[in-house]
Amino acid sequence: MVNKDQVKGVAKQATGSVKEAVGKATGSKKTEAKGKAEKAAGKVQKGFGDAKEKVKKAL
């Protein structure tokens, strides 16, 4: 089963990857940094969702 945090986390990672790629392609360090930050935030959110799912299964 997948929860909202997992889905939102994966979506943030994808958006961050796109922003990072656009930043690299255009030479915009600011856009690239924003993409990396969003990607990292997505990983954290997905990890939180994964942990919630493990707790839910354990109960």
C-alpha cells in the first residue's frame, strides 16, 4: 500500500530532478540548487511515508 507522503515525496523528487536538469542546461546555478533542494525534500518526505507504512504494517 502506498500513502500520500510516499506519493508526494516521489513527485517532489521528480520535480526537483527536472529543475536541476533545467538549471544545468541553462547555466542557472540558482535553479539547479532549488532542484537539488526539492529533490532532497522529496527523499525525506518519501522516507517519512515509508516509515509510516512500516508502522502501519506492524500493527
